[in-house]
Amino acid sequence: MQDDCLFCRMASGAMDVPKLLDWPDLFVIRDINPRAPAHCLVIPRRHIPTMDDVRDEHGPILARMCQAASEAAKIEGIFDRGYRVAFNVRGDSGMTIFHLHMHVVGGRKLGPEG
Ligand SMILES: [Zn+2]
């Protein structure tokens, strides 16, 4: 937990936000600035700054994040038609909150990369 981290504050309950999924090890919220009709964020409760900081020990939480992305896609009604998951990593990616999170995007035909 890092007090200055927005997602850590959401994870601890210090900041209350509507959660699409609220699991012991992760939670899912809707992006406040969606880039598609459906756009969710899968966020592990444990603070991992970026994908570059992922180590072997994080394997289980990454698997759980994939499962949560599937569940979120079902809740958002985009599971059957397909969707995209993505990690942004620093700099040019536009990453703004340095706490690992997976974007789940869909609900329209997506371009090759965005
Ligand atoms: Zn954090």
C-alpha cells in the first residue's frame, strides 16, 4: 500500500469507488475516461508499479487478472464478440497511474492497435 497511489487507496477502501468486481486479490472498475463503449481496468490490490516490475512470484495474480478480465467482459456484454486487454508501460504509452492495471476494451470494432 502506498498512500500516494490512487489505486492503492481504492484497494484499501480509503477511496470508495463503484467496483464491477471486488475480489480478495483484485478489483475491477470502469475507466472514467473510456476509449470505447466498454472500458474497464483490472487492478491487483498489491502495489506493483508497472509491467516491467512483474516477477515470477506475480504469476498467480496475472492469471487472476486474466480471469477477471473475462468476467468483466461478460458483465459488460462484450465477451461473445471479443475484446482487447492491454498493459500500458510508462512514457509513450500514456500510463498515468503507476500501479499495474490491465485495460479491458471493447464494444466496437477496434483498430489494429487502438
Ligand atoms: Zn498502488
